[in-house]
Amino acid sequence: MKKRRTKPRRGHETRRRKPCRFCQNPSLEIDYKNIELLRQFVSERGKIKARRVTGTCARHQRKLAIAIKRARFLGLLPYHVYVYR
């Protein structure tokens, strides 16, 4: 049986998570009317980006998802963005 390595391999150091920008700056408000902010967390196809991509914490990711869905319902953000070839 092979022994496990205790140290990470060379070039494979553990990466630190990005700090949540909403936790760092409490003056930033997550609001469904702030479309410029919400567009940073939506892909070019219109899908909500994952936490590991955006670096938000679980609490703020939930608030972002609710705000994006509310903005979609009100017609401020599109549900789908079609890419024509």
C-alpha cells in the first residue's frame, strides 16, 4: 500500500478563497434594482455564477440569487441570452 504525502506537491499549493466583497464592504447593498451590480454575477448566457467563481459567502450568494430572480421576474434582467451563430 502506498503512503500518503503529507506535503502538497510542488506547484500544487492550496489556494485561499477570495474574500466576500459584501462582507469586506458592508456599504454594498444587494438590491434587485441595482442591475450593474447584479450583472457581475450573471454569465453572458444569463445563468447565475457559482460561489466558487464569484467568491461570495453562502449568505450573500443566497441574497444575490433572490435579487437576480426578482429582477428577472420584473423584466430588469433577461432569463436567457441567446447566442446566434
